[in-house]
Amino acid sequence: MLLYRRVQWGRFLLWIFGAAWLLQLGVLLAAARGTGEPSGFWSSLGVTGLILGAAFGAFGRMEVRVEDRVLRVSQAFGLLRRRVPLETIRDVRPGRIPWYLLGIKFHRGGWWWSVAPGEALELTLEGGKLLVVGTEDPRNLAAALGVSVLSGRA
């Protein structure tokens, strides 16, 4: 039974990828100045746009689900995923994702999953392992996990 499902889009990543594409456009236009259209102008711009678009599609979207006593987190069209049985969660606390920890990272002794800076839930698992899940909706995710964000679970 599905208790919670949320798809989060990384608007911060969209801005970064958009800025990279515009930077390349500026470089190509500067190279074309005075000489006309440079060789491969449109194909280079198109290929870069496709690569950045695919990267955003893969890493700019994260899905979090709670179903059948399991927390599931996935990115990259479901190719990168984490499955956590709810009974292995020992503590839940509110947290924050800084801008430099976007994506899937190993940091401070645990795994951080996020597509946007901002709110998160820090889950302490069996054996003291840490899993930090970025979310725009920490209260409802915590409720689906069966805890209150403010009190945690001992």
C-alpha cells in the first residue's frame, strides 16, 4: 500500500545547467564575431543542450516513496535507488541540504540524496548508519514513516 509519494525537481540544478548552456552560447557567439558563423555552431549548441537536458532529466528529479513498510528513494530514471525497510530506522530528525551536496554523496559518515538545497530528513539506521533524504515536504514524509519530525524516534 502506497503511503507517500513525492517527486522533487531540482530547480537549482536547472539554473546551473541553463547557465552552462548560455555560457557556451556566449563563447560560440564570441568566436563567431567578425568571422561569421563558426563551423559546427548549431550542432555544438544542440549537442550541449541534449547532454545538459539528459543530465537534468537524470539527476534533477528524485522520487521518494513509502510503501509496504519500505522507504524508497530513486534518481536517474530509477537506475539509482535506495530501499530502506522502516524497521531499520532508529531515529528521524529534521536536517538541511547545503547547495554543495546535491546528488548522491557520501558525507559525514552517511549517504545524502537530494536534487535541491533545503529541507531534509536525517535518518539514523541500524548500526548507526546515516541516510539524509532531501524533501520539500518533511512533515508528511515523517508522518508516512510513522514519526513526528519534531520528536524523532528512539
